[in-house]
Amino acid sequence: MSAQKPVSHVIFDMDGLILDTERLYTVTFQEICDRFGKRYTWDVKSLVMGKKALDAAEIIRNALELPMSAEELLSESRQIQERIFHSAELMPGVEKLVRHLQKHGVPVAVATSSSAGTYRLKTSRHEGFFRLFSHVVLGDDPEVKNGKPLPDSFLVCARRFQPPASPETCLVFEDAPNGVKAALAAGMQVVMIPDDNLDPDLTQDATLRLRSMEEFEPQLFGLPAYD
């Protein structure tokens, strides 16, 4: 944890932070692993959170020694996700914070590793909410050359604010160790809201760590306090 500095722009990760999709990823990969008598553990999950889809599939296949290619694993997982991703719910406290920031004129955006296709599936029940964001940077955006933990997605996201925001004026919300590393590499402060199952050693680098978005106090970063 480190001292907080005032910010003017806020960038949100999506999976496990805005939407409870990390739970659905676990369901997806465990369904595949069950066929081979394997467990999709939190040790493996923590390696892939925030990664682009094919990179994540490669890590899972290698870590669990699954008898399929990364491409086959990705294809199977997509079929399951098409069935369940529409059930994604907003995480506690997220809508309150986003609407509060928007009401006070604080620019907000999303930087996610999700591709355009999975983004549409996950957000299908929340289209009105996602229109509150000035823009969304996706994992398959041509300007995002490298996935998290490299900083590309956050730097692209900052540049797309109108006018562009400098990294030091941006606060990032993340749930994943790779995302925290990416935000810090971009020169941004980062609030981490990790899953309770995540190894605490993987949460030490964040500017601030919380158990829920409901605990966040905007004024800590020079943002308007809740009414």
C-alpha cells in the first residue's frame, strides 16, 4: 500500500471487478477439466486473471497438462461461455460509484482483456449501465499490442479520454494481479479489490486494497465524496 494522490479520471477493469464473470470462468474451465479428472484451482486461476483469452488458455493447458491444444481449449470454453455469460451480474457497489462519478463530471472508462465477442455476451443485460462510460478498450483492440501485465490497455484507455488524460491523473480499479501490474507499469495508481480466495501475497503492490467497492471512499483520491 502507498500514499494516495489526487486523480481526475477513473478506469475500471471489467471481469471480476464490474461484473462477477470470474465465477463464470471458473465454471467454464472446471466443466472442461472434469472430463480429464483435473481441478481448475485458484493457483492456476491467479496466473490467468486479466490475460487475453488465448494466452490464458495456453497457461491453463500447460499448468494442468490437458490433452488438447490451447486453441481447442479456447474453442470449447467459448461454447460454454455462450451459454452462461449472459447471466453475469454487477458486483456490489459498482453502479453506485460509477453513477456518482458521472454525476460529478468525473470521466470514467473501461479497459478489459475481453474480446468484442465475449464483451457483448457479458454485458447483454447491462447495456444501459455500460453506456455511462465514455469509452471501452477491449483486449482485441488493434492498438493494444500486448495484454496485461503490460500497460498497453490502460495507456490506450487514457489517451482516448477527451481530452486525453495523463497516466498520473488516472485511478484504476482492478481485481487481478496482472491488472495491478499493468496499471502500475502505466504510471497509474490502482485500487485492488481481490477475490477472497486470492493469495494475499499477490495483493501487496496495489496503492490501496479493499474487500469490496462498497468500502471505497472517493475523497481519498481527491474525488467528490458521496453525498
